[in-house]
Amino acid sequence: MAEIAAVPDNGLRIVSTFSGCGGSCLGYRMAGYRVVWANEFIPAAADTYRANHPTTPLDTRDIRKVQPEEILEATGLKVGEIDAVEGSPPCASFSTAGKREKHWGKAKPYSDTVQRVDDLFFEYIRLVNGLRPRVFVAENVSGLVKGVAKGYFLEILAKLKACGYRVGCKVLDAQWLGVPQARQRTIFIGVRQDQGLEPVFPKPLPYRYSLREALPWIVRGKYGPAWKAADAPSPTVSAGRSYNPATSHQGLELVEAKVIQGPQGNGWAEGKDLTDGPAPAVLATQTQSMLVQARLKGGTGAAFDEKGREYDLDQPCPTILGTKPNQFEVDMSRFAISREWDKLKPGQASDKYFNLVRPHPDQPCPTICAAHGHPGIASVTHPTEKRKLTIAELKRICAFPDDFILTGTYSQQWERLGRAVPPVMSFQIARTIRDEILT
């Protein structure tokens, strides 16, 4: 995050709507833009946005109540002076994974609220029309251009053009834009007519990143009746973070596992070469009554609870939990989907449970959906272990920095990542617009 913050300002100013946790804003910052105003209505998402974008003015009102004049006053800019407006109006109503038209025109649960969401794209258009930026970028699910949703798509396209813009629309896949995840999104790019230019989209990269490249600590396996480790040993795993009441959200912080490389590629912790020894136990902090800390002593692992009692390190590590004990575990073995998972081979999806996928390590990860953060809900899983993906793993898969701060429970953190535009995808869009339209 510090490296991104240090990217030189390119002089371009952008307004962000439906900002979520700030994934798209992060991509624009990577390309040198300065976000001068942002809006996010969901409280949990706004908390995460503030934690990672502390200097960006954040308006937390329902966007239906925001007027273009208020944004101009807050930014000190006039109509037409904003370089770009970007936004991702909530897209659940158009997703092919949902009930689509059955919920159009109705209030329904969305994140931590109940609201109608299929009309919000028109609120975005209202703000674009009032602000008159040089360029706008809008993101939505690929389902917007499929089936019965095409009527909405055509209406949206017509209204965007009526604002005085040359508008292009393409379905882009994040896996071809540097993200280790197959994630299709409908992208609208509009260029104000007086700019005399046509919309331009990023070109697909000539390569893709696999799940293994995102999570290099996954042991290479030989595929057969059982998953077997190859000849090479797994890298040493050690505790990367610990409990810190001064910086943790609500006094809590999960311990994240990471590979620590020594001078010759060996595993090191506190100066001790651990390559030939067992990895220290990786545990998670939970509540104050369930606090577990991972500690290293002389190169060997020792773990203690809050009363100083030592855990038996020859026994399995306690389940890694979120900020609420026994509620958001990554372990899914007690649910029916775990028995189905046993039958799946790497790269195979279940015919019985919709969305249950055991990803192939040597392919990009399938799409991470926002609503799949509970252990009993069928979703993309870890490729070799019968469990959900950890938040640290999800950050890599969704192309977020390792030190990006996520607040709230495990499922809320999963939701933030599942709803976000992957920052690297956003960066590719932002860089293309910067180089071929705005400068």
C-alpha cells in the first residue's frame, strides 16, 4: 500500500461512486490519478474504504440524495473540470447467478441493507450528466448484456449517449488483465464529445496468472485418486502478523501465514533457519476470551492462550476463525458440501451444489462471488484442502495488496473482495484511458 501511495500524481482528478472497499480507486491511484471525492453507502464497506484511503473525502449518503452541485462544491471544481467519473452500481439484479428479473423494481437484501438496486445505474447517469467529466467509466456484471437484461442495457446505453458522450461497451475478463481470477465484467467507457476521441479499452495481455502463481506456497501435486505431494517439500510457513491492540480493528487482528525467505531461499524466522524443521503453528486471534497467539522461541513454535497455557503442537491447529468465534470458520468439513468436495478433482465443479468448485492450481481461479463467505455455502474452495479460502488468499486472488486492510467479520471481508473491481484490472483500464484519451 505504501508503494501505491508513493506513485507520483499525474494531475488527473477522478470522482468515484459506489466505491465499495476502494478496489477500483486503488487501481486509479496505481495509475497516478487522485481521487478527489468518493461515495459509499454500506457502513461496513465505508469502514474498509476509510482504513485504506484515509485522505480521500468519503460521502456515505444514499447516492439518490447526492446532487452534482454538492460534489463540485466539495472538490472545488466546476462543471466539466473533473477528468473522470467511475462507478460500479450494484449489479446483483443482473447477475446470471441470481434471480434477475424476479427482483426488478423490488427492495431486496443487499449487503447490510434492504433496498432496490436495479435503478441505481440511472442515479450514476444523473451524476455524470450533472458533472460533465471528460471521461466516465462504469462497471457491471456480464449478465447485463445477456437474456432479458438486454432491455436494461439498451436503455442505459441510450441515456449515457444522451448526456453528450461517445460511448463504448465491452465485456472484459480480469484473467486477461493481470488478475489470477476469471471474472467477466461489462465495462462502459464514455468520452465527452468535445474531446474528439473515441472510447478505448485495454488490450488483453498475452499471458494469465494461475492460482499457484498467486499462492506459490501451494504444493505442486500429482493428480490421481488422492492428492499427493510431489518430490519437493512445501516451503516453511510462519506467522506473519500478530495481535496488536493499537492497530487492530476492534482490538483484533488475524494472524496471517506467509512464506519468509532467507538469503539462500531458505525459511527464516527471527534469524533462525527453519528450512529443515517443522513450521511453527499458525493460529488466529479470536475474541479476548479466545485469544491465541503464535510465538517463536529459538526457532521452534510455541502457542499459548490468554492464560499462558501452552497448546500441544503435535495436535491439529485450532480452526482459524474470523472476529466472531464459531461463526465464520474457514473449515467446511461439518457441512454437506464437504462430502461433495471429496468427490471433486482439481478443476471440477459440482453437479449437485451450484457454485461448489475445486479450482485447478494451474489455472486462474474461478469467479469469487460476494455472498459465498459462509462455510456452509457452496463456493470456490481451496484447491487441495477441504476448506474455504482465507482472507489472505482471497486478497491475492482478487489482486489486492497483501497489506490491504479489511474490517469486519470473515464473511464481510469476503463480501468486500467479492464485490470489488480487482485493483489490477482497474489499473489497466485507468492506464489505457490516461495514455490514449486524457493525456
